[in-house]
Amino acid sequence: MEIAEIKSRLTLANLLSYYSLKPDKNLRLHCPFHDDKTPSLQVYYKTHTAYCFSSNCKTHGKSMDVIDFILHKENCSKAAAIKKAIEILGSGSTVIINNNPAPVKPLVGREQFLANMFIYFRNAVHNSPPAKEYLQKRNLDFKKIEVGYNAGQFHHGARKEETLINQCLEYGLLIDKNLTARTGEKAYQPFGKWCVCFALRNAQNHITGLYFRSTLNNENAKHFYLKERSGLYPGLSQHPHKKINPNRSYYRCGNPFKQ
Ligand SMILES: [Zn+2]
């Protein structure tokens, strides 16, 4: 059996159920490949791939197909992972290793992008004393509500990657102001830097907007909405007045700060 055939027969859903892993309603899992406090592993059933958004993860930065998933889960070689895949499929035929498999296209689209970024921002709260301190002052428990923190580092280090930067520019998380970094490289201005961040959701509970509230005491620059704002906090589906216009002011429809 060729790898392509294995991949076409072994679905990600089958693989997850084989390992008794159940994604939540947002198709996220507590990542089995690192010590994961919030579900960081996003599952993509359309492409049969998974991606871990934690920078603490050994798989971080790489989309995993079913074979990669087995490889990490079993901590084995690629050849052993292929054998295991066949075993899972319940077949014993010979494998021809195809070294040039068709690349799996990463999922794009604004909603997917916002969902991914929000996972990243939520994870960042755990490592940010200023964010925790700010939330505590506002009586917001980050373990109970969905809140993130934007340190403005989301396009740096291991995350620095052309696709991510282009998506951030397209959806407004990075702004091109013709800046040059000290290294001589092109630099971008992050949107909503040093802000806590909330997801605005539509009736399907998909993230359709992000709201940023500055943790700095700047009276003139406190509230920032990502461009093409829509959705509500904590979500239209959870809102008592369902006839509400989803584009109406965030503040009148569920302010997490309860002012
Ligand atoms: Zn992980």
C-alpha cells in the first residue's frame, strides 16, 4: 500500500478514536505531545491534519498528517508509523514509500485564522504576569472565561513564517507602516499590542471578530476592534436576545468588564 493510499483510507477521525482522543466542539484537543493546559491542538477533519499552537510543543510549527500524528504518538520512525497506520487500518500489505507526497494545503480563511490566533492569545495569558495582574484587578478569572493576551510577539521567533505574516496583514493583526527592524529586516506593527483579547462570536459560535482592551493606562487608546468586526461577546448563540443585530455595539451586548 502506498502512503497516499494509507492517507486516503485512514481518516483523522478514525485515528483519534483509535487513540481514544475526543476533540471539543471547537475541534480542539489537549495536545498529547506536550503538557497542555488549554486545548492547543486544532484538528482539521477536511484535510486530515492537526496543528499544535503551543510554542512549548515539539510539533509546533508543523502541520501533522495522520502518519506524523502516529509518529509522534508512538515516538517512532516514519517507517514504523506507516506500519502502525496499516495495522490500524487492519491490513498487512507491503508499503511503497512515496517520498514526494502531495503537500497538504493548510486551512485558510478568516474564521480559521481568528480561531487559531485566539488559541495562541489564550495560551499567552498563562505566561504573562502583566496580563494576569490586569485581569485579576478587573475581577476576570482567565480560568473561567475565554480571554487572551497579546504581547505583540505572535509573528516572532519560531512563529515567524511568511504565511502567518501574510494572513496577519490581510486580517489586520499586523500593520505595514514601512518599518525596518534593527536587523535590517522588514518590520510590522502588531495590532492590539499589550492588550487582553476577547473573541466575538456569531450565531454558529465561530469567532468572527476580536476585541482588544489595553492593559496600559492610556485614556485615549483603550479599545480596539480588529477590522471587519462582527459577532458578539461571549457569543450570539449564548445571548438572551437572539434577535439582536450582530453588528451592534459590543458594549451594549455583553461587556466582560461589567462596568
Ligand atoms: Zn502540542
